[in-house]
Amino acid sequence: MDFYNYILYFFIYSFTGWMLETAYASYLEGKLVNRGFINAPFCPIYGFGSLVIIQIFNLLNGFHFEKTTYIILGAVLSILVATIFEYATGYILEKVFHIRWWDYSEEALNINGHVCFKYSLLWGLGAFAIVIGMQPVLALNLNILPDNYKEFMSIMLIVVLLADTTKSTDELIDLKKVLETYESQTLEYYREKIIEYKRFFFTFPSLLSINNGIRNYDPGRILNEKIEKFKIQFRSRYL
């Protein structure tokens, strides 16, 4: 059924987007960085964006454009979709959690720091190339699979995504509370929470600016001390 095909498209492209984000961020940081709000290897924004791009191509196919026109329109619309999704996601997250997850204010041609020309171009053309290259193969292979198998996989993946999103949201709310009320907490408890939720800081480095420079409560310093302690223990034990 097309319904289950689209659910599986969503998860496949969410996983592909997560891999590309993780590879790109890991390359820039020089270490493995898990890019994603949730624990599972999915970036839903890529899944939703890819579904919209697939529908755009379906509409373009109905107009019988020349190949060059078709590609140019597809690329431009993909960039537009990527820009809208990234801006909407950044805006909503900031309004809900009162935290800026990423900030392009230093980049040229940015809009309120939520999007900028460089990354809109990068994500848009990347999504365009992935959909163009993967979609025909995906459609062919998914149509071969039995409907009951696709139904089972879709339900299982949705359950995992909902459970993970709920857990990650609860963790983020707890982290936000810890950061905002640090003065009323013991230093030991505060440090434990920072280390427990370290993945959020590694995924969204802008969070490190919260309480930055405050003696004993600087998240960046706490995490660096933890890393250095681990390095010392590793060297003393294995080297």
C-alpha cells in the first residue's frame, strides 16, 4: 500500500539525513558527534522534507517539462523546502524550550539566525540529489515487499520514534530546568545532570553558552574535565 510506503520513505530518509548530518558534524569536530534530537538514528526533519520533495517531483512530472527545466525547478524547490523546514523547526524549538539550538547569525545572508544561504543550499541540494538518486530504487524495492511486512515495520518504527521522542523531550525539559535553577542545586547534582545529558551539548553546541563562565557551573568546563579525567584513566590502564 502507498500509505506504508510513505511511512517507510520517511524513516529511510530520516536515517539517511542522520547519517549525513553525523558525518558532516563529526568531520568538522574531529570526533564522532551524534546529530539528532532523539537517541535513535533518525532526523525526522529530513524525513518530512523528503516526503514533500517527493510530492513536488510527482507534480512536476505531470507538466512534462524538459529535463533541464525539470532539474532546475526541482533543485530550487528542494532548497526552498529545506529552508522552510529548518526555519520552522528552529523557530518552534526556540519558542517551546526558550533555547536556540543552532545560530547562523555569523553566516552571510541569514534570516534571524535560523537559516542562512550556505546551509539552505547545502541541505536543499543534498536532499534533491538523495531523492533523485534513491527514490526510484526505493519505490521499486518497497513495491516488491508484502503489505503485511511493510505494515509491521511501519508500526514498529512509529512506536520506537514516539517513545524516543517522548523520552528525549522529558530529558530536555529536565536539562532546561537544571540549567535555569542551578543556584538552588548542589554542585554534585548539577554536575551529574550535565554529564547525564551530555549528548544534547555535543549535538547542539550552542547550549554550552548557557551558564558559560559561571564558576563551577559552566557546562563546557564540566564536560571537558570529564573527558580529561577519562583520558587519564585510559592512559594509566591501557598505555
